Amino acid sequence: MRRRPHAPPSPLPQRLGIDPVRVRLPLDGSWATAREYLVERLSGAGAGVVDGMLAAGKIVGADGRAVAPDTAYEPGMFVWFHRELPAEVPVPFPLEVVHRDEHIVVVDKPHFLATTPRGSHVTESALALLRRELDIPALGAAHRLDRLTAGLVLFTVRPEERGAYQSLFRDKRVRKEYEAVAPYDPGLVLPRTVRSRIVKERGVLAAYEVEGEPNAVSRIELTEHRDGGPARYRLIPSTGQTHQLRVHMNALGVPILGDPLYPVVAAPVPPGDFRRPLQLLSRSLTFTDPVTGVEHRFRSGRLLGAWGDYESWAAGR
């Protein structure tokens, strides 16, 4: 069995908190030059893009030297380059550091900010912003929080410790509490534990429930409500399916305010439209630190807008 070679360190530094792209040439292939393979592999970038990058010296090998257009194909060779990224609209809400030590960084993420680079949200993601602002290039995410959801997110400082913190979430050793603002239904009996099977298909925006063994479990509690107005709920998930809390609240007939997917998939929110954010907040994280043994309990200080001033939230102010 042929062993995969260990990738050498990147000869290129991060750019705006984003790592360069690394490409490994296949061990088997009939390409005469590295250029021929890259043109085929990166065909989605557009005609002439690879040739332009090669001519400008923007694709480099492990030694940091530019790969020439006529460089012979070398099986297993690694090359690096930075993608050209379009300008992004900054999220105009603060990303607040709740805790920082030599092992972890915990932040209180605003609505609309992606946790990690993904899709059209790359340099304007929490990870990229923190790498730049805190000057920690090796910072990594221990878990993810939906872009539309605000609240607490845990990042790791040392790559060699990342797996230990990620295992906390994988093994359900983190107690997570969320808060949501949604309609009040006097006929809805709470608290209750909702169990269902949720499916999320690639390329489909909304998740949905199907028959079968439950893979999503959420405890839903009513915290308080206002006459003629919305209610505030405490949500405690035992599992971590995509959009789990949003799906379960919708299934109970009280969809979370500001949700663009549940109960009805609406038109995509235009870039730069930060009105009426989803009223869902990761309120607290509680866990035993797997590296230091310290008992951590972090709590978000955010107030959901629809609870603080429903009229202003509803008007998009």
C-alpha cells in the first residue's frame, strides 16, 4: 500500500487570515507539465486564470520559488497559491472576545457573521477576523455556529490541541444553552423534549424531518412571554444536527422570529441587508477543559433585539 507523503509547511503566509490553497499533483498521471494538470484541475476558475497566475509567479513550490509554466510534471509535488477573493461586505456588529488564554479563545459572535470561511463569506468570517486581530495565524475553530445565529463560539490556539477540544462537541461533553424569541402559543405545553429525525441534503437550503430513528433531541422551555407579543424560550440541544433548533421550533408551531427558511424558504437576503436578524442566540457553553482540567462556563451578554424592542426589530431599525 502506497503511503501518502506528509505535506511540507506552506511557503506562503496567510493573507487576510486565510491560508493559501495547497494542491498535490497525483502520483499517477500522463500530464507533461505541472501547468497541464493545474489547468485541468482548476478549470472552474476560468480560461486563462492558471496561465496568468503562473506568468505572475503566484503559484509556488515547497521551496517558495515560482512554478514556471514549463515545469515538468512531478508526481506527488505540492504547490501553493492564494485565491483571488472578491470584496465582501463587512458585518457591522462587534465580534467580542469573552475569554482568551494560551489554549482557547471564546468569542461572542454577532448575527450574520460566518464562523469559518465558507462560500461567499471568507475574509469576513470570525476565524479570519480573529486571526488578524489577535495575531494568531494558527487559530482554528473547535465547532461551528450558523452564520445567522449569534452567540458563543470556541476557537483553539494550538493546532496540536484542536482535536481534544473538537472531541468535546463530538462526544456531547459540552452543555449548550440557546435562547430564542418566537411567537407565544398559550396552547403549547412546555417544557417538553422534542425528538425527531432531521435530514439536510447538500445543495438544499432547508433541513426537514422524516420518519425513522431520532437523531435530533432538543429540550424546549418557555422562559417568559408578553401579552400580545412574542415569547422568550430556552433551548437545550442534546444533539447537533444542522438547523436542529430552528426545525424543532417550527415543528411546534412557533418558528423563531427572523428565520428565512422555516416555515417557508424566502428569497435570499441581499448582501448588506442586516435587518431583522434571526432571533436565536448561543447563550452559554459549559465544559471541562480537556487540556487544563478547568471547569469553564461562558455566557453571552447579548440581548436579542426582538425581545428588547420588538417594534424596532420588526421595522428593521
